[in-house]
Amino acid sequence: MAKMKNTSCKQNYAIPPGETLRETLETIAMTQAELADRTGRPKKTINEIITGKAAITAETSLQLERALGVPASFWNNLERNYQETLARLKEEKEFEKEREWIKGFPISALTKWEWIPREDSSAKTLRSILNFLALREPRSGRLSGKTQKLPIGILRPIKLIIMPLPHG
């Protein structure tokens, strides 16, 4: 059976959904004031959404759908993707501080066996290791010393890579 490769591409910047709203308004030649009137939202709120200072709520997405003819699900997905990207970027910034923790792992073996994808940064490699081990964060378990908290079941796959079973 062919192994699946991770081909997903995550952007390293976040685009606020208000930018798309601004472009939409420009395309249909509608002003922020007119959109505020059509949605019943304050002009300040529309401006804050466009400048990325306020989120598009579910209620606002329904109002945008009625005013612009663009489905509410589109606006909700833009907001969800934006918030997820912001969280991912924040996490990666924190993970960059944990480079030492991943040095105890056989990264080349884990990627060779395609248990984790080959990544272009230590933060992404750390996320892949945490996902593989089903850990929330690096501090929730260590592989050596007094801080070892990982259950044996999680350690077995790594032991198999480090010390393969003898061929008989």
C-alpha cells in the first residue's frame, strides 16, 4: 500500500477577512457607510472588521450575506481560517523556543519511515512529533530523566525505530 505524503501548505502570514470584505466593497463600488446601513451594523464596526481590529461574528456574516449576496459560510470560513492561522503562527513562535527538546528524537528515522513529515523548521518538526506522540506540549512528557511522564505505549514505536527487532 502506498504511503500518503503530507502535501498541505500552511501560510506563514494571516490575512484578516476584512481585507476580502474591503476588496468586495471596491468591486461592487459600495462604501463602508452604505454597507453599515444595509447590515444595520455601526460604521465603526464595519471599519474595524475591514482593518482587522474586529472579528466577523456569525450574526455579522448573515447580515453580510443579505447585503452582499456572498454566503455567510464564506465569511465564517474566512474568519475561522484567519483565527486558526493566527493561533498556528503564535504556536510556532513558542515552539521555536523548544529546539533542544526535539534533539532527543530520531528525526531522520521518523521521517524516513514517514511517521512524521519532513519539515522546514524546528517548530513544525516539534508539532509533528507532538502530534505523533499525542502530546499537548513538550513539557507534558520527557523521554529521559526524572520528568519522564510518557506512557510505555507511546515509547514503543520510538524504541522500534532506535532498536529494530532482530531478523530471525
